[in-house]
Amino acid sequence: MTSQFSKKSEAWSARFSEPVSDLVKRYTASVFFDNRMASVDIQGSLAHAEMLQAQNIITAQDYADIQRGMAQISAEIVSGKFEWLLDLEDVHLNIEKRLTELVGDAGKRLHTGRSRNDQVATDIRLYMRSAIDNIIDLIGAFRLSLLDLAEKHSDTILPGFTHMQVAQPITFGHHILAYVEMFGRDAERMVDCRKRVNRLPLGAAALAGTTFPIDRQRVARTLGFDDVCHNSLDAVSDRDFAIEFCAAASLVMTHISRMSEELIIWMSPRVGFIDIADRFCTGSSIMPQKKNPDVPELARGKTGRVNGNLIALLTLMKGQPLAYNKDNQEDKEPLFDTVDTLIDTLRIFADMATGISVKPEAMRAAALQGYATATDLADYLVKKGLPFRDAHEAVALAVRTCVDKACDLSDMSLAELQAFSSLIEADVFEVLTLEGSVAARDHVGGTAPNQVRLAIARLRTQLTK
Ligand code: ARG
């Protein structure tokens, strides 16, 4: 009996008595977005075929034919000659059909002991593994370029804020290192997520496993997976690893978005702490004077879509009974969009960090307003024996007087200051300087230029080893 497979376009069509409508075809097809997994699909198929012949399920000739066919298909895809057909639904069926055209029966034997359910789960994991590796590298490169920026400004002083109110002086290097820490944890999360991505679903077949004497460990080794998925139902149905990746990606974007928000504020002419190189900004079509920080604004906006993708995947998963359901085909676009957005954003930000020029005078002028060294004065009194709460009150009164007189704490004379506490002596003025204030916070995690330099050295060793 001749197989229907060669006559009809759909691999499953023999069971059906009427064709699906064009609309349903378009609705159910994924080929125009899942074809980005073509190379991993071929990689997975070759590993499967290699195992099938090692287990004597197909012949060495079949395997050789499959290899030859896949080599040609790869070349066709790379050169753009491969014809992707909507009729063939997805990347898997498109490639399998072409393989059969090229090598005949060996192509039809490839799917022995396999289902598209374990095939697609394998493809996604292979695709994600390399995306994660790429993202980890890009986070590393971004952190290195932030380290360069921090290093240039280990001594540059700006006001640190809480509640958007001037709090205490800090060094710009220290501020940037806060982000280096955040992106460091983001990279750790990616590394951790990779462990759970890197398991082999193949062998689960449709959902229950297969009757053929397969060797799953062999396929896992060939494909560089750490282990196999140990339950066939779980292997084909759960996408928790993709959700986890999207959650990690959302956190990267959240950190990027916070940084963007600061860059935008700092670049506002009202603040004027930094300038961002022209190549990351655009002008206005009506207001000739404008230079807008488009890249940080867009990154802040794109954080919304990456968060949306996470919610899409969580929602996709929550109502699915075991095992595979076609709902899972909807995992790809949010996932791919997340990968694309993250990769572009990280690349642009690594470059943009080199295009940030800092205006230390503006930062310093801002730090001199708002009584940023008031805490230093309180600490000074405590060191002279006053309980902290009393010191806090004495300084609060001093600040109130300064506000009335529109002057800084350091503008008052020694006699004026002594009115608030007799413990105040001439050495107080050193404490009230911005440099004295930051230099005094000289412990691990503190803002002192000295600590910033130590932190940079430690991070650089971590990042370059
Ligand atoms: N395109 C499908 C997906 O992305 C492949 C698996 C199809 N399996 C099936 N039983 N219809 O999930």
C-alpha cells in the first residue's frame, strides 16, 4: 500500500476526509515564526537518527541518507532557497517533507520513535540554551563597560537620593556599581535557569514514551544535555523552563528600566548631570532644540512588553491538563520576542555606557544643595559622646536655621554652629565637606572612592577570569 504522506501535504492527513480551510491553516500554522528553530531542529533530528542507527532501528545507509539530506537542507536554508510552506504547518514538517523529497524512505524513517511533541520541546531547549549563553556573555560585556564608567568616576561626587530628595553625597562610581551588582545577579539567574533548560525531552515521544529500544542518554550526550527529562508526560508538556527564563529576562529589563529612568532624569536640562552621545538620541520634528534620550526611553517601554511576555507564558500554562496541548505552540512568539528584545537592549546598553559623558560640576553643585552632609554632622556629635537621637535633633535645628538663612551648614561660623552643640569644634568643617563625607564611608559596600576602586578591582577579576 502506498503511503498518503507523499500525496497529501499534511503528515497527518490520511485520517481526515476534508481539508482544513485556509483560515484554519493560517490559524494553526507556526512555520513562519518557528522556522527560526530550523538549525536546532536539524541538530536534534541528526542526533535522533544517529541513535536510531546505533540501536539498529534504522540502517547505516538510512542514517547516511538522512545526514546527506539534512546537509543539503541546511545549505538551502542558509542561502534562503528553502521554500517554507504554510501547508506544512511548522518547521518540523517542512524539514521532514523536504528530507523525504531528497532522500526518499530514509526521510520517512526519521520520525520512528519520536513525536513532534518531544521534538519541539527539544528544539526550544536547544534554542534557549544558546540564547542564554549569548545573553550571559552580553550581560558580562555590559557589566565590563559599566565598570569602565565607574572607574573613571570613582571620585566624582553627586547627591544620593531617597524619596527623590537629596540624602547624602555619594560617588558616581558607587552609583554605577549598584547596577553592576544587579546585572551580576541577573547573569547568575540565567546560569541557574540554564541548568533546568539543559535536559533532553526526546524519547518521550507523544507523551508515554516509545516501543522502540531507544537510548536517550546517548542522544543527551550527543546534544550536550546534562541529563534526560525523567518523566515523559512532563517532558512534552511543561514549559516552566521558558517561564523561568522570561522571569529572569523581566528582571534584567527591570534593572535596565530603572537605569534608563535615571539616565533620562540625569540628561534632562533641569538636572544636567550627564550627556548621552548623539548616536543614542534623536531630535524632534518640530522643536529644533530637542535632543531626546530615545534609547533609554524605549528600553523602559520595552520592559513592558517583556513583562507582558512573562504573563503570556504563565497564563498559557496554567490551564493545561497533562500532557501536550496545542496551546504550547503559543509559547514561541513571546519567548522569541523576549530573546530578541533582551539581546538588542544589552548590546545597545553596553555601547551606550561608553557614550555617557558625566558633568562633575553639575553633580557637585547639586550635592552642595540640600544639606547632604547633615548626617555627617550628627555622626560627628555622636563620636564626641552625644547619643544619636540628641545629635539628630541638634542637627535638625541647625538645618532649620540654615533653611531660614538660605545657607549651607558649612557656611555657618564655628560660633553659630556651637549654638546647637557645645561639642562642636573647629574640626567640624572637614566633616561637612562632600569629600570628607564620602571618604568617611570606608567599609565594604560603602561609597568611599577607596572602596569603589577595591570593588571595581574585585569585579574586574570576576568578570575576566
Ligand atoms: N508546532 C507544534 C508546537 O509548536 C509542534 C508540536 C505539534 N504537536 C501536535 N501534536 N500537534 O507545539
